[in-house]
Amino acid sequence: MGGQNTAKDQPFDLNTQVKRVAIAAGQLGRHITQELLKTDRHTITALTRKGGASKFPESVKIAFVDYDDEESIVSALKGHEFLIITLAYSAGSEIHNKIVQAAAKAKIPHIMPNIYTADVVLNNQAIGDETGMGPAFRPLLSEIERLGLKWTVLVTGLWYEFSLACPPDWFGFDINKREVTIFDDGQARINTTTWAQCGRAVASFLGLKRVPGDDNDPSPALQQFQNKAIYVSSFLISQREMLDSVERVTGTADSDWDIRYESTAKRIQDGRAAFAAGDSKGLAKAYYSRIFSPDCPAVYQKKLHNGLFGLPEEDLDEATLLGVNMAKSGYSPF
């Protein structure tokens, strides 16, 4: 680890973990917060819009902010050591950049940006550009770097239970109607991650010390992930395996389902056309279909940090049941 900053080089003790964490929270943020609280290592502040309806555990400090008032954001962020941004995709880059600019003024050195995707932003950039993920997300990293801050991206693949509960533009399932559209032959395997596993990964990451103790210290530290990615996954799974799991947890069989087949190429084309016509679901359709397409290199199984962070192997059917129950309760991604 020669050439790195080490704890002995610093004017204060960097062998300790990050203590004060701020989260600009969306759906994923709640799961990250839950896992951070379980470690009992951090003081957590959740940023939420004034008048917002988000609910957090009592031990989380709530900071109401106005994203059009930079000082309200700076004030909420002062004193924190790490910022996690988990906004809805619809929030766009403007709000993200406002938060990052406020973080710089609040002297937060390290950010996990709102980039939770397949491996198509830092790598496989042609696919990222093709699906819109690259143009949407790479500028967020550039802004963080412009301000002199460090970032760490959490590569999650496609969110599992969330995508299963979403409309068929995502994983192809309509749970309530018992309809599924199989992409190509349904055998392509992709990386997917549950929200809980994402939360555990972030909690474990923030349990690392900031920098190595010295040049001979082999243990992982936050510093080695500066301006790099963490790769996590729950399941390397195909659509056919998803359907098998759905059938197990619902007590159904293929004969109970309306099973259709459609090429990923057609879905990509249709998704782009729908998005161009103003249907936001079209973006998901094109993106998900591209990740499932036969020539997609975005599977990152060989890069996983699951072992490094002590992440558990999860039960597929338990995760599937969560998605099924979300769908039955009327869950909507919008």
C-alpha cells in the first residue's frame, strides 16, 4: 500500500471508523439506515424535504431542508464525515449537484452518490451510454471531483424485490395478473441485489477504518475505495429461475400463468420509442432488456466484494416473497 496516506501521517486518529453519517434518503436510504443502526457505530442524520412524509426511527436525527436554499442543506450537513445520497431517479442531477455543492461547503470529504446500477457507468460505458445511464450518472461523479471530494459508487445490478414488484417493463412480471413476458429464452443470468443486502454492504463499508495503519497494514480501509466502486450482489439469476421461485412462493405452476416470449432487441426498441414519447417506463424497459440481452457484458460476478464485507448468502424464495407481497399491496415505483 506504498504511496497511500496512512494513519501515522495524519494530525488525528484515522484508525477509527466514520461516526457521523448523513443520508439524503429515498427508498434505498431507509434500508441503509436500518442496517447502519444495527451496528450501533454511527450517529445518523436523514435529510428530507420540508413538509415531506418520510418516517425514520427515533434514533435518527431528521434535518428538514429546502433544496432551493443551499444554506439549509449546508447547515444540516455540517459536522458529518460521510454523505449517502439515495434520491429517486426522478430527482435528476440538479438536486444531486445542489446537495454535493452544499456537502463541499460543509466540508464532508466522502460521498456515496445516487448511482445504484448495473456495471455500466464506470465500465461497459457503451452500454451505459446506450441505455442513458452513463449520460445521467457520470456527470454526477465529475461534479464531486470538481469540488475536490471523493466518491464511492455502490454497484448493485438490478434491485431484486423492487424490480419483481414493478410493472412488466422491469423484470417482465405482472404478479397480480399472473402474467410474465420472458425475454429471449429466459436463460440469461444477471446480477441482482436486494435492498437489505445493499444496506448491509454500506454498513460494513462504513465499519472500515478510514486509512491503513501503515504501509504494511493489509486490512481494508475506506481510502482504497475512493473514486472506485464496491460490487455487491444477492443473486446471479435468470428470468426462468425468478419464475420458478415465484411459483414456489405462490403455490402455482406454469399452467397458472400467461407466459409470453419477446426478444430483448424488440423490447429495447419499443422501450426507447415509449420513452421518447414521454412514457418514463420506457427507459426501464430499454435498460432492463439491454442488461438481459445475450451480448451484455455487465455481469460482474468475478468482481464481487461480498466476501470482503461479510455479506450473507440470501434465501431466494424469501426475497421473492417480499417482491410478491409488494406487488399484492399495490406497490408503484412512481
